[in-house]
Amino acid sequence: MILLPILKYPNERLNIVADRVINFNEQLTKLVEDMAHTMYHSNGIGLAATQVDIHKRIVVIDVSKERNNLMVLINPEIVTFSDTKELSEEGCLSVFDTYEKVLRSYSITCTAYDQYGVAKTFDAHGLLSRCIQHEIDHLNGRLFIDYLSSLKRERISNRIKKLNKLKNKTS
């Protein structure tokens, strides 16, 4: 398995809308394995292909405590959102060391395919629901910080730019 490089904010490639997957083949299965390896290695609970600069509608998720319940969602779509919303903290492997509260639906119904092309429809609640919504946002070219006020986004952007300058000076 290959450890894939994760794009970091403010990289504009994070804003590209992903294309639907058409071919369910060995190449897709390998990519899913590499994405899962990258997610686990980075201590994430979800990773969208957009984050590894592959603009296809592919998501891997594992919200289990044991880190042994990988979900693969190809061409995922949320078909229903609950009226019940929850404000909870989110972070992102593409947005360094940033955690902010985002309002999302507590429950969703989702349709997707697995990496072999088998269709599934399922309900998700709580953290799984939040993670799916977050990762589908990536596929649509959005980041969780896009839900924040412009002032908060500007502060985050300025902090990350300062960190990048410091990092570049020390390298």
C-alpha cells in the first residue's frame, strides 16, 4: 500500500468538484486500499479522494474505536437529511490543527456503491452522519471551514499562512 500525500488548505485543488466513478475495477480497489492506509496512518476518521488530489467521488470512513470497520462509499449521495441538527466540533486532515463547531443534520439516509459496484442504501446517525456529510462536502469542493464566518475563516487562513512561512524558513 502507498501512503498518499494529502492536499493542505489553502490549496485550490481542494475546491475541485469530483467526477462520478464509472469503472469499478482493480485500479479503483487499489486506490481505496491506499486511501484507507493513508487515512489510518494520519489518524483520520474519513478521507475523500479530493484530499489526495484524485477528483473522483470516492470516500473511505472508519469511525469505530477499534479502527476495524472501514466503509467505502463510491458516488455517495445523501437522499434525506433529518430536521434535527447538531452543533459539534470538526477537524480535517487538509486543514492543519484546526477544530471548529459546525451545524449538521444528526441523521441522514445515504446511497452509495462499494468498491465492487454493489449498491447500498443506509441510515447514519451522530458521528457517522457528520463524517459522511463532511466527506461529501470535499467531493463537492467544500471544506468544513466554509461553514464558518468570514472572520473565523480569515483568522484560520492567516494562522496557516504564518505556520507555512515558519515551516519554509526552517526547511
